[in-house]
Amino acid sequence: MACSKSMNMSQVCKTASLSQGRRLAGNKVQFARSAPVSTRSQRVSLTTKAGKTPDGPVVAIAGVTGAVGQEFLKVLVQRDFPYSEMKMLASARSAGQKVDFDGETYTIEELTEDCWDGVDIALFSAGGSISKKFGPIASEKGAVVVDNSSAFRMTEGVPLVVPEVNPEAMAGMKAGGGGIVANPNCSTIICLMAATPLHKAVGVNRMVVSTYQAASGAGAAAMAELEQQAKEVINGEPLTTDIFGRQYAFNLFSHNSDVMENGYNEEEMKMVKETRKIWNNPDIKVTATCIRVPVMRAHAESINLSFDNPLDEDKAREILAAAPGVSITDDRKGNNFPTPLEASDEDDVFVGRIRQDISTPDNKGLDIFVCGDQIRKGAALNAVQIAELLV
């Protein structure tokens, strides 16, 4: 994150504040309907309007104290998601804390096997091991589990869903009917929001992706450490390196997931495998290089697409402009294109640098650059949109 030379230390990376979009009061986290709602796109889709209602589903949030769990609450309020009761669940360490949500105060309960009676929809973002342990239990008791971890993404029979892309994958699933729906990896969601409208128009046969991934993808602790390191580097102090074990501020490095025998890291292979599953095409050629960059909460991706049929850049721009959840920032004259700051706290994925791939003949290649909020569309918003399809 760039910081102006004129900033004093109290202002360093102020836009990266972890309290953005919520109000803190003692040990309470408050989410109210006065929170700002994104207005960048005028195409409203996949939204259910209701708020608290006696005939709404009972909703549980597993992992409510984490960055994505907190964003779940914010998105639920902003989209007036219908619910009759709300259960706040987290680890034993967080049990007993208070959360103010939609004008009411809730006490966080410890996440156990006994939490799920009467729950219709369970939004999980508590890590893969927790999802594997408690997700099937919640499903057996009738809750539809919408899981943000990688635990079930490649499990046969578990839909992997981006609502604007493949809602048909969860056809027939309803709140209270049990089952598990997997939320794709954040980088996959952001990529496919832009690539899918073009794929549906002319057929993508190969996709080359380079990602520039924000701290938020590694959780709230990584976001805090990036902010702390920025201050430490500027002040010449020893660096706090608890999360990544290295300097992150004013630096970038290969994604911190494990590297596999084929030389790809796990994040890159997620994009390969998840794209094939979501597009229901095991033969699609996908390769990715994933990089961690010192940005707080929005990912950026450079995407090269090869097509079955010709597509010129003007038609591509027209297709993308009409796609739900996509906004165009593509000003060549002003050299103005998507940025992580522009995408932060926004629902839409922003697309720009739309241009023909000059190495590919016959208008069968295109380059685009996209940015999307990793916590929002890359996680919480996508999960809530999935939940909206259940009611």
C-alpha cells in the first residue's frame, strides 16, 4: 500500500484500518443498517429483501469473530437478508463476547456439536478443520452449510458455486433441507466473475492468470501485521514477522501456501481445479502464478484468455459491461484502470486493461486486469448470495 510522504505516523496506511466498515464499542462489534452500501453497479441481482421476519430461516455464523465472519454480518445487514433467529458461534476463547447485530445484542456461543438444532442455514468461516468436523453434523441436523474453507470444494457431490456463474449447481437445495455448498477460493471467484461472461459468449479454451493477493486472504492477523510492519519499516524498528516469517510491508513474494511436487503452490492448483469444476469442463487449460502483495484487502489479477471463436475488444467490453457484479474501469487516455483501493469494500469485481492479445491471431485472445474485494465478493458476499438462493 502506497503511503504519501506527507503523512505522519498516525496517518500511515489509514485506509488499511481493520475497523473499516464497523464500529467498535468495548468488547462489542456493532453492525447496523446505517453501514454504507456499495452503489457502484446499478445492476441489482441475487438479492432477497426482508431483514428479520418471523418466517425467515434460522441462521448460524460459525467463526463470527474472524475477518470473514465479521463481514458476513455486515453483508447480511446491507442486503436485508431474511432471518428469524441468528446464532453467533466461535471458539471457546471467544464465547461470552457480545456482538451487536441489526439492533440487537447477541452473546457468542462456543461452537460445538450441539449448536445446530433448528438451524436452517449455517455460514462457516472458521477454517478447514472446523468445517470438516462440524459441517457434516450441521447438515445432518437439517442446516444447509455454506462453507468458506477448502474442506469440501473438490468433494464429489458438493456444489462449488459462484451465484452469477453457476447457480444451477445447487438446484433443489433449500434452507432447512440439509447439504453442503462450498464457497470457491477468493482468487477463483474474482477471476471467474470476469472470465465467465466471455467464456459463455465465445468459449475459453485456455486461461493464464497471475494474481496479486492482499493480506486479507491470510486473515485478520496478517492484515494487522502488514499495518504494524509498515510503521516498523518507516521507523527503522525490528520487524514483527509472526505470520509470514519475513518482511511483507514494501515487499512481495510467492504465495505462502505449500509448493507441490509439480512446482505449483496450493493456491495456484486451487484455481486450476476449481475453474474446471465450476465450468463443468475437466479439459479447460488453466495455469496460474499467485503472488502475495502488501495490499490490505482486495486482490488483483492479470488474466490472459484464449478463445474458441473470435472476439474483439469492443464486443468484450460490451459483454462485461452487461454482466451482473462487474464494473468497467478502462480509461486508456487517462491511464485509469482497476486498483485494489477502488475495489475495497465494493461488491463488484472491477475490470480494465481490456485489449486484444497481439500474440494470438484472428482475435482469439484477450488480456484483462481485474480487482475484487477478497473479504467481500471473494468470501462473505458470495456466501450470502448462495444463502439467498436457498430462501
